[in-house]
Amino acid sequence: MSTGVDRPRRARGEGGVYWDESRGRFVATKTVGYDGRGKRIVRKGTGTTESAALRALRDRVKEYEAGLAVGWDRVTVAQAVESWIDLGRAGVGERTVCGNIDNYRLHIKPYLGRRRLKDLRADEVDRWLLGLARTLSTSTLRQVRSVLKRSIDRAIRNGDAAQNVVLLCPVPKGRGGRPSKALTFTQAADILALTAEHHMHAYIVVSLLTGVRPEEARALTWDRVHLEPSAGLPAHIEVWRSVRVGGDTKTRRSRRTLALPEQAVAVLVRHWERQAEIRGAAGSGWRESNLVFPSVVGTLQERHNVLRMFRDALSLVPGIDPQEWCVLELRHSFVSLLSERGVPIEEISRLVGHAGTAVTELVYRHELRPVLQSGARVMDAVFGGVSPLAADTAST
């Protein structure tokens, strides 16, 4: 096709326009830069008229200047999340990766997977989150939203998205979960007494009497356990590792050294002797890891197995339903028992490895009943329990 008109030469930097016979469209081109090898980077725009082609070219140039890649407008939510899971999660644990995959497969892909990132709207994400809130807990909603947010963040860095609308969408309140709870003194005493012959007894004693996290107990090694006083230090354990990626504890403040109660020392001495017998019976089948609470062959315990064996131990205690309790609630019970005995919250925070009292109050607020009532007790002591009405009567 020929327009039959001699068009004036375009100014330098404006690019060029030509008719593509094979495509039946005008094509506008412009050099926008050069790559590392000195090769020109060209952007093109097409249209049925020259003006349309130039408008398309201007859009492509703006996209290039904004750092957007060619074809960015065709990238879907599914492609962005799958790319993030495959390439953007270096250094995380297998459990975390599996959780991300499950959140994507169950909650993101069926609802938003086919949507193009450029078309995704904040109100659409809000409706999606509200729909999930009917069946998911608030913490799970945070995890699902985080997967989508981080995936789009990575897409932006790669030039596959212009903005992240998930930032505009707060996490709604999800379905209420099972509230955490703590053992009473009587329940705790019964568990310590009635599980003495169970192979989980030492794990239960250490967790309940020191408040270590389950992931810290599973990673505890014998070289970090000191059952004899030395150098002016009492018997103690060094909580310096966990089963998290890299072996680090949850936070820097979580790395701590805890004195051992006498009962825990006695139980760990007996546990060491029993473990030596198990090691000898296993023979070549034993895989030495120096763990205090290993599996029956010496390897790291899986958390599901720990929960199963913990509930098996609780089945020995009358009046306690094993299915209503989880291992973490031994830590909650530690906080509750200390609080009932009037230990200040600042000291409890240090013992459980929190950076400050705010976390302790937020996570264990149901276990801090006596500490939070201390103000009323002090005022009763100050005023001797005299009511304002009685005081007024006396003064008249």
C-alpha cells in the first residue's frame, strides 16, 4: 500500500513510521537506548493509522522508561506467583516453600490466577480476601496475602508490573481459631508425676520448667546442656539454636542461657542414661546427632511426631483430653505458672526470649492474670480496703 504522499522527514529522536504490507498496519519505531553489548534497544508501536502507531509507540517508550519489560501487560497473577516461588525464595526452608505453594494452589490460583497483573484492582483483592476470611484464620490470611504481595513486588522489580495494588488492601479479620490455654498447677503437677515412665517425660519436663519453644527443644544438643554446676554457674542449658533455617533462634533475644530447676536436672540425668541404652540397642542403625530429644534412631524429630507422642503421654493423665492440647501450650503454662507466683513480666519476657514485654503481653495476655491485677492489690493495701462511701461517712 502506498499513501501517494511524500511525507517530510521526521525530526531526529522522533523515530520513524512505515507501512508494513505483510501485517497491513503502520509501524512506528524508535531507538530508546543501547544494551551492554552496544546493540540498539528499539521499541515499536503499530496501528491502522500513522497517528495510532505513534500513540502506541509513545506508550511503549513510556513503559521502557518506567522499567517495564516487553510483554509486561500480558503477565498473569499465576505466572508472577509461580516465578516468585521458583526463583525468588532462595534461602528459605522446605516447610516454608511448601506452605507458600499450598497457599497459592488453594487460595490464589483458583480465584486470581488468570487475571493479568495490569488489570488487577484493589477492590477485587478486597473482595477476594473477604471471601477467604469466611473459612481462614487471620494468621492464614496474612500468609496468603503475603505470598501475593511478595510475588507482585518481584514482578515490579523484573519489569512485569507497574504497581502493587495489594498494598492498598488490609487483611480482614478471619475466622476465630482455637484459643491457646495454659495448664493449671494441679494439671501440670499431674502430668509431671504420671508421665514419668513415658519416653516423652524429659521433653515435657524441660519444656514446662524452662519455657523453651518446641523448635528450640528439638534442636537442643547435649553439648549445650550442663548438668553440673561449674565456674560459679548453676546447672543450665544454652538455648542457642532452633530447627529454623540456618539453625538460628527466632530472634536475637531468643538466644539465651537458662538455669535448670533441680527436677529438670534429675530427669535429664536419667534421660541421658536411657538414651545410652537406646543407642547401644540400635547399634549400626543409630545415626549420631548429639540431640537431647532425637528420634528412635538418633535423627531430628519431626514436629508432627513430637505432637503425636506428647498427646500419647497426656493419655496417661486422668481428666485431660490429649486432643485439646498442643506442645506449645507447655510454654504458655510456664508463663502462667510464673505469673501466678508474682514474677514480674519483665523477668518473664527475658526467660522466654522476647525482645520486650509488649510481645509477652500480646501473645500471653491470657496467662498474665495476676500481674495485670497487681495495681488493684497495691491500692487495696494502701487504703486498707476502705470504700470511698465509708470514708465519707467516717469523715462526717
